[in-house]
Amino acid sequence: MSDYRLYLLDQKMKIFQFREVACNTDADAVSEAYGMTTECHAVEIWTGPRMVARVNQTFLHGAFLVAVSEGRSITGKILPNTI
């Protein structure tokens, strides 16, 4: 298990709250964060100094999109030039 911080962002992409969670994988942390997107504009997932992903409620054909640091995709599709 790894510790993650989930930063809830408002529409101006400013942090207004954070939560700490323990997850087995980055994908589990992304899934946990995605469940919080009804409470905010987006959620950034961090483990230590590494940003894992930023998720929001953007949908394309029923699959949510994930914008990931370093251009990697954990799950879903890459959103080029959207961060």
C-alpha cells in the first residue's frame, strides 16, 4: 500500500480541500479520486513529490478521461495539452 493525497480543485484549479488515502496501485488511487469528482471540478492525485494524475468528469463514449503527468495514461485516454 502507498499513501496518496487527493487534492480537490475548484473551477479556477485552486485547491480547496485534500484527502489522504492508502491504495495498492496508482490506478486504484485514480479510481478513488474519480469518485470525488462530483464534489469538485477536478482532483489531482499525488504520492510524495510525484503527481500521478488529474481527473475530472469528462466523458467520451462512456469512458472517463485521465490527464496524466509526463503524458502517461494510467487508465482511459490521454488528453493532450489540457493541463
